[in-house]
Amino acid sequence: MRAVSAVLAVVGGCALAAAVAIQLAANPAGGGGVLVGPGPFYVVGLVWVLRRPGQRVAVWLLACGTTFLLDVCLGDAVLPLVHGWSYAWLVSLIRAWAGNGTTVAAIGLLGLFPTGAPQRTAERWVLRATSAAALLLPVLFLVSSPTAPRDGFPGEMEPVIRSPLYVPPLRSAGPAVAGLYYTFAGWTVIGLIMLYLRYRRSPADAQRRIRWLLAGAIGGIVCAAAIFAVALSFSAGFLALAAIGVLWVLLLLFVLGSLIAATSHDGLLGIDRSARRSLVYRTLWVMIAVTCVAAAAALGLLASHFLPVGPAVLLAVAATLLLQPAQRRLERLSDRWVFGARLDGYDVLTRFGSMLETSPGHADLLPRLAFAIKDGLGLQWARVRLDVGASAEMPTVGAAGIAPDDHAEPALVVPLTHGGSMLGRIECGGRRDGPLLDEDHRLLAQLASQVA
């Protein structure tokens, strides 16, 4: 894998340098599109490969960035310079292979996460079939069409290049081949399906990581569809370019952010402070809201090409309403992924009060209290101690997740006081997904008041 990584790094670096140099020579303000577009994928993949040389997922990401850079370099920088030359069709063919290679690399990145290697025969066949299609479709396009394939992104102005491989009797197959070629980028959804299937059969630790990438990939695909809809519906004005820019930044945050979060060793980039977790949750909340709005707007824009304005607007409004349950579901999942699987404060207090109202017997009162605290806050262990004399009916210690006489050091001790008298204390271990948060401290104080 080191040799493959080295080749990808060199090719991507050369493509990046050539694209920036050519565009800067033609326009002193140019070059930014290459750096902001495929550049982040290449840079993150390269850094990842250098820091973790043995990780196959890093190689797949670097392959995405390199093929994307090669596609942009040849299509946006080289083709405008050589379109009148006799071998321009060959440059167009290589560009088409690079663009399709980006899709294949994306399928490998998503579908083979987190190991980066196929685990089943079906996964190998998917990669082989998509790779074969990526190579054959551009050639079939040249054979069945009098012109070379062009960029499928709406609004791109490319020179027309004649195909020397064109066979007139095969012209009837041209529309079908063109349809497959220009929708090949959509085959990325295959990687998303493979990722979901891996999630279903993976252990809990792998599922936790896959969930991040699964959510990020869905958000990225929605943003990509919205970008396509905006480019298809509006001319290249300031508002359209600004909308595309915002959506592209969101796409980068979704895909690269979820990859980094999913592969960080302790869950989420070492985020273990409540302020940082809250910031991450707010960021995810905003991204989810913007993505839902973008999805509804993209659906309305695409519908406007086939329906009158009124029905298209109604369709967008209906989509916004239908997406509300999905948005709330995603917000709850984000809360669980960032803060951990636990009940919220209201549910904990409600269940705790209900448990006390059932009047459990003296022998199991303290163990049930300890279990309710441990389960409600997602703790590693909890223990309730009473500073009163023990009796046969009423023990002085109840524990959950730990032995009553274990000498483990608690992460937090909350006193049990009533009427100014010290009755005992609640001892808590850390949360299963990190240290205790400020809200956990406040909730434990309320629980201690109820217990006392």
C-alpha cells in the first residue's frame, strides 16, 4: 500500500500544481477553485496517509482526492489549451477515466469503511463491476458519439472535441451510453448501501464509527444534489455561486468531518469537555437544519423544470413538512452520539420518582437506587452509602456495576443531606463515554435531594 500511496501522492501533487499554475497564468485571480474543490480531499488524505501509513481507508480517501484533482486539472486547465490539437480526444478520455475513478474511489471509501478492505465476495464484485464500467463507458462514448464526453456539471462551457473512434452504425446506442456516463457519479449511492450493510453486521464499536460516516455521507449526497439543482436552475450569477459555495463547504464538513470523527481513537477528536461537546452538537444541529432546507429547495428547483411554478413551490413546502420528523430524529441521534446514550434529565427524575413511589423493600432499596442512577446517567458504576448503623433489614451500602466493598476511587461524590443532617453519600464512576458533564452534576444533586 505504501507504493500505491506514493504514486497517488505524486500524481495528485503534480495535478494540483499544474492546475493552479495554468489557471493563475490565464487569470491572476484563478486557482482558488482547485484549492477549495478537490484540494481538501487530497490534503486530508495525504496527511492521513503520512500519519497512518497502514490504513487502507486513508488510501481510498487519497485516491478520491487524486482522481478528483486529475479530473479538474485536465478538464478545467489543460483541455482549453489543447482542444484544437489532434490528441485532445485522448486528454478528454483520460479526464473521463479520472472522473469515473473518483466515483469508484468514493464507493471504496464508503462501502469498505472502517477497514478499507473487502470482507465479502459481493463487495469485491461490486468494486470490479464499477471499475470495469468506469473504464468502458468513456470508450463506448467515443465509439457511439461523434464528440468526446464533456463535463456533466450544468453550466460548464467546454470546447467540442471530435472523436476519432466514432463508428456511425453505433450512433443508436449513443443516448443510452451517454445516460450511463453522465449519471455515473450517482453510483456513489452503491457505496452508501454497502456501508449500511456493513453497519448491520458489525460489532458495537465499529457501528459507532460507521454511524458517523453514514450520517456524513447522507448529508454530503444531499448537498451534492442541491448543488446540481442550483447549477441547473440558475445562471452563473452571484447568488447562485454563493449558494453553491455554501453547499460545497457543508459537503466538505459532512464528509471529511464525519471521517475524522469516525476514525478518532476516543470517539470524537478527543472531545471530552462539556463546552466542546455542546459546540459540536450545536454545529451538527445547524448542519442538519441547513441540509433539510437544502433538500427541500433542491426538490423544488428540480420539479420546476417539469412542473409549473405553483405546483413546484407546493412540492417544496410539502417536502419541508415531511422532512420535519426526519430532522427531529437526526437531532436526537446527534445528541446521543455527542453526549452518549443516556436519558435526559426529565426522564431520569420521572423514572426515579416512580421507582421511589413503588416503596421497594428495605433490603433492595439502596441497590435499586444505585441501579437507577447508573442506568439513567449512563455511568460505569454507582454506589449509595448511608452513614447510619446497619441492620438485618436495612444494609448501609447499595451498588450497581461494582461490588459494595470495592475500593475504586469515585469520579464524583454527592452528599445526602436532609434537614441539615448528613445521611450518607452517592458515589459515581465516570460515564461510559467520557467524564461527567456539568449537567450530570446538577442532575445528581437533584437525585440526591430526592434520595435523602
